[in-house]
Amino acid sequence: MKKIISLVLLFTFALSGCEKDDICDANTPTTPRLIIEFYDINNPDLLKTVTNLKVIGQGMSEGIVFNETATDDSKYRTNASSIAIPLKTNEDTCTYSFILNDGNSNPALINEDIITFNYSRRDEYVSRACGFKTVYELNSSNPFVQTDGVNNDGSWMQIVELVEPNIENENEAHFKVFF
Amino acid sequence: MKHILKYFFSFWLLSCSFGIRAQVKDTLTIQTDSFPVTAVTPEAVPELVQDTIKTHRYGLRVGVDLFKLTRAFWDHNYKGIELVGDYRLSKRYFLAAELGSENKTTEDDRLTSNSKGQYIKAGFDYNTYENWLDMENIISIGLRYGFSTFSQELIDYKIYNSHPYWGEMPPKASGQSYSGLNASWIEVNMGLKAKVFNNIFVGFSVQLKGLVTNNTPGEFDNLYIPGFNRTYDGRFGVGFNYTVSYFIPIYKKKIKIETE
């Protein structure tokens, strides 16, 4: 009798240790973003940092926030060599403007390029707490369309290279941009 | 240990009788008189039972889970029934089984899904309670093997996007259904059954379950398994029932009482 009761108690403790599934863990891989890495056109193996790059979605009034601690417009600018941008989960196309040297006092240095990404979507089950995630596959025929910005000042992105058409995680770059 | 169980049982029996009274509005009030438990003190027992012959009745007990049956009245997402039965094999051992059908819609934060199907659980109960006189109460611990066949439907879902730059999307309707699913599990069952009058018993039991097999749809998960209830990340589950049952006596065994 005592043995049975202690067994049941053990069972209960084992149970109580594994019920943490009501909150979606922030480390769970969910909807991935598109990863773009920037390389030096003169030395294609070397990562190159961008200067004050602002990325803004078509039809949006605000850019992607890269620096959450900043309060002024500089929160939309990045000086990194790699960026992650979210694609639309409800449409098969998504257009972004990439503005280099955003906010520079010399307007001649500001250069805008526009890229439209074309892809198909698939919703995958993650867990009870997280729900589903969307994964993307860039179209094989026209994965992206690059155009110059409104100023007709030429593209600052000299080569845009697709390296991974399946966007299922954020572990590696999907695009390489040489400039 | 034994005394603790006795007092615990008396207390439970008492509260149970109040519960019954509250539910059926005074039709069962006379029944409190037939409980010798509260009136008899443990010291008085040996005197009382001297030279008595204890009669053990053997038979089949069948009943229904009142909780599942009444849940549909207050929970529009649930419909279900569970029939329970046990057959007394020996002084302490009972063959026991539950048979049920459930249809439950679960609204989680990011998913709404429906699960419906049938299940059967079979095993045994061991009565740890030493009855006085001709009482037939049961405090049991038991083991069951459960099996369920069911189908699930994903009704709607939300996309988890930790970077909602393009805005948070409303839930997407799905309607995708997954049929032919099954699961099996082992459960430890702890229960009480009290004879409230004649051959009517009320009982309560709690169950701890561990999944043995779980045939999931692959691109989805079994979020609710009829009989097993809600699933967690691990293999464990819990459940309970509140039953009323009728005992059908089949034969009797007379046993001389052993004095303690």
C-alpha cells in the first residue's frame, strides 16, 4: 500500500515537471525572416558593412527598426554587414526600398534601390502555444526584381545573388549583395 | 494508516451525502440514516461485530460519468459520455473498464481544433479499504490500459510572427481534418466509491496517464485525445470522473469475521 502511494507520488512529481507548454518560447524557431549579407565587390569573400542603411516596405510609413534603443530616426538605420527583413505572411510578393546613407547631409550620397521578392508560402505547425509559422520558397523563374529608386542615380547594389531560395530558418544568408 | 483512511473516508462519505442532497433536492435525505460510519466509533466496533458473519456480495456494477454527461449543459464546446463498469473478482480485486465517446473543441490562443472519437479503458481496481459489517465502500487504486480511435479537425490558426512589421494577421480558417488517428496509454487510477443506498454507488476517481503510442497526423499534433484528455509536451496526462453506478448482485459469500 505504502509502496503504491509512493509510486503514485513519484508519478505526480514527474508530471508536474513537464507542463510548461502554454507560452510560446522566444527561442522556438517560428516565421523566419529573409537574411541578406553584404559583401565587398572588390573582395567578394569579405563581408562589408553598410552605412546608415534604411529599409522600408512599400506602402509603409516607417522603416524596419534595426536599433531599438535609439529614439530618433537613427533607429531605422543599420551599419551592420547583415540584415533580416520580414516577408509578408499573407501575400506572395513583398517589396522593399533599401536606402543607403539615409539622412546624409549630402543628398548626392543617398541612394535608393528597390527589390521585389516573389515567393510561395507554406504554413507549418509549430506547437500548441506557438501555433503555426510561415515558410517561404522564392520562385525559381523570377525570385526577385531589382529596380532603381526614384532619383535614377544608378543602383548601389552592383550584384544581387540568390544563395538559398528556401526560407525556412534564419541560420544562413538567403541573399548576398555585393557593393 | 488504516485509521487515517477510515476517518478520511467517513469525512468524504459525509460530504458526499451532502453533495447528493444538494443535487437531487431532498429526495435522498433519508439516506444519511443508513450510514453507520459517523455514529460508530472505532472502539465500539469489536463489540458490535462479535459473532457476526460478514456477507460479501459479488456482482457487476455499471454506471455513468455524471461530469461528462452534464458538461454539455455549460460547455458548448463539449459533448461526451462515459460508461463505467466493474466486476468483483475476489475480496479486493475488481475487473474494471470504461467506455466512452467524446467530441471536444479546444480554443487555444493560437489554434482552434476539434477532436472526436471513442475510447475503451480496461484493467483492475484493488480495494484498499477494510469494510465494517456489510458495508461495501471502496477506496481503490487501479491500473488501466486505454485505447482511443479519433479524428481531429484544425478549425483555424494564427501565424506566429515575432517580427510583425507588416502587421498582425487575423486567424486563418483551415478546415483541414485528420482521420484514422489512434493512441494508447496506461493510467493509474485512484478512486472512492460509496454505497449511498441499496445498490446505488457514487464514486470519484482521479487518473494519471502516460502515453504509450500516439499516432499523430505528421504535419499536426494530437492536441486532445478522447479518454486521455489534453496532451502536454511530454507523454503525461490527467483526468477524473464522478460516477453514479448501480450494483447488480450475482452471488454471495459468507465469511466469519476475524476479530482485530
